[in-house]
Amino acid sequence: MITVDAAEKIILDQCKDFGTEIISFDKCLGRVLAENIFADRDFPPFDRVTMDGIAIDFDAYKNGNRSFKIKATQAAGENPINISNKNECIEIMTGAALPATTNTIVPYEEVEIKNGIATINADTVLINQNIHTKGKDKKQNEILAEANQFINASIVTIAATIGKTNLLVKKNPSIIIISTGDELVDIHETPTDFEIRRSNNYTLQAILKEYFLHVDLLHLPDEQKIINKQLEDCINKYDVIILSGGVSMGKFDYVPEALEKLNVKKLFHKVQQRPGKPFWFGAHAKGTLVFAFPGNPVSTFMCFHRYFLPWLKTSFQITTNKMYAILNEDFIFKPSLQYFLQVKLHINKSGELLATPVAGNGSGDFINLLYTDAFMELPMDKSEFKKGEIFPIWPFKQML
Ligand code: AMP
Ligand code: MG
């Protein structure tokens, strides 16, 4: 049995580069950007007017002039219209390019217009006000978005702005999620009194959907021959196999033996943790990785967040900061295992992230996951954890 840290290290040593591909802009959300995106021009590309109003030369205002003859009206997108003398102004709209002969925008709210004359009634007018200067945000050829991050709405905005119809993204690994167990019927089936419906496979599929990752699903009975045959096919077909169930000490837990028979090298079996102790992890010479999680729903769920998602993100070269929270109640856990305590998170008035234990009824109690937000990783070398102490957390829900 190895420690959580050792298991993590072995898994992260198996991170892989799955290559890149070019995809169209409308398919890019949630994928991982594999190229830096550069500014095709200055941002903004011209001195951009930021309020509807009038454009004036500040000199005239400074010299006491408050009434300006309106020479013309300029909409956004039009060529700038210059004033012929300092006592003129241009009625101008947000998004329009500032005429070179003007340098100040007075908004409509501070102007009265009558008979073609605009009179300013503002308390203060400052030179250059309400102008978003050319190149202020970024200069042409500067990096707007760096590679190795998930493409979110802000990156979509940038890609759209620079007219990037195709983007270079990281290829996703091909993944199959396999549930095992004769007691498990599918969602549309009615279980007998002593059967249950399977859910782990749908849970993991749902999480990966949040990462815009497509996965295949397969269910295997607890039958050695079928397990051997199907796993062999999957090893040939997929980059990653995620299994749930069949890795413990039970008479019908055939998975570890089957995997080793199929030359998947065992990198570890069993981790000093609760839940999820029987976790098995291995790699085939062909490159296929196998994460075989114990079947209890909370075990599968915890292992997936603690081991699989960090593996995925590290493979994508995405850096994430470890998160910590303050334990909000005393908690005792005696076994010499690293305990992943389910906690409810909230931020107090001082801006501190507090974690309140909601322990639940063990690794079969998946309903408790709905009432909690994260696993708090309590160190193995202690058994008493005090309110106010700080420990790492592995959030599994969006906090906002
Ligand atoms: P196992 O790891 O196969 O011994 O399974 C441990 C427990 O998890 C048993 O109670 C199983 O019925 C349950 N279990 C295994 N796989 C699933 C699944 N896909 N969905 C829900 N429960 C499961
Ligand atoms: Mg089983």
C-alpha cells in the first residue's frame, strides 16, 4: 500500500501529450488552446469614443467657450469628421473614431442642444475624457491569450475579435468508462429487490462533459472471460480506461488479475486513503493507462477528482493552484489513512474560505455529495483536527 502523495506522483509521471488539431471557432469552447493568440492590430485599433455626446477641442473649453456649433454627426464605423475651427463640435456616437482635430468628449447628459448649437453644462470637463486611446489595452503583435488554458468565453471573445476562424487546440485522449458488477442494472431497467441501478459511469461521464470531453461507456458483468476479452479490446482502442468496481478483495473482483494478464503493468494497487483504498493504477506498453477505482460511488468520485482530473490537466499542461480552506469544526479520524472529508464551503465576512464537515455515511452514501462542495484532505499522521486549522481541499462543485 502506498501513500496518497506517492500515488499522485506515479500518476503524474504518466502524463501524456496527445498532440494538437485545428478546429473551427464554433467548436472551440472548453477545448485547450495550443497556440498563443496575437493581436492582429492595436486594441483598440483607433482612438475610440466611449460615450454618445459631442467631440470638442479642449483648448476652446479651457478658454471659456461653452457653446459649440454642430458641424456634423458621426456614427460608429464612419470616417472621422474634422472640425474646421475650435468653436465647432461633432455630434459623435460610442464606438466612433475620434476626429484628429478633437480631443475631448462631453456626453449628451451634460450638453443642451438647440438650433444646431451644443451648450455644455458640465461641472467639470477634462482633456481626453471618454476616449479609449488607440493601443491602450494591447499593441499589435502582443500576446492576447496564452496557450495551455481552457478556452472560455473571454478567449472566444478574443478569437472572434481577431477573426480567428480556426484554432489550434490539444487533442483529447480517447476515454472509455467501464462499470462492473452483476448487481448493477441500467438506468431504464427495474432492479430486483437486491439489485441497484448503476450510476458511477454516468457521474464520470457528466463530469467529463463539463470539460467538453466525449467518452464511451461500457458495462461488464463479473465474469472473468468477458472481462478479459472486453478489456483487451479496450486496451487496443483507447488512450485511457477508467474502471469502477471489481478491484477489491471480493471473490468476484476479477479486474486486477485480468489487467495484469493483459500486460497492463501494475504501477500500484491500494492507497493509504479513505475512501478509495483499493484503487488500482497501471499502464500498458502500448500507452493505454488504466485507472481502476473501487466501485463505491464516493470512492470513485473522490479518486476521479483527486487523481484523474489532475492527470488530465497536467497532460494538457494546465497549471492550477492548490486550494486550501479553514476547518470550521473539530473533527476526529483515527485510522492511519489519509482521510478525504466531505465539507460544505462558504466564505465568511472576512473573506476566509471555511470548510464545515458533513461526513455522511461512508463511501456508499453518494447522496451526501449533493450537500457538500469539496473533499478536505486530512493528513495521515494526525487523528485530531481542530477548528481553525488549514488543509488542502479538492472542490467538486463550482462555488459561484
Ligand atoms: P466493488 O468495488 O465492485 O466491490 O463495489 C463496491 C460497491 O459499489 C458495491 O456496493 C457496488 O454495488 C457499488 N457499485 C459498484 N459500481 C457501481 C456503479 N457503477 N454505480 C453504483 N454503484 C456501484
Ligand atoms: Mg463489484
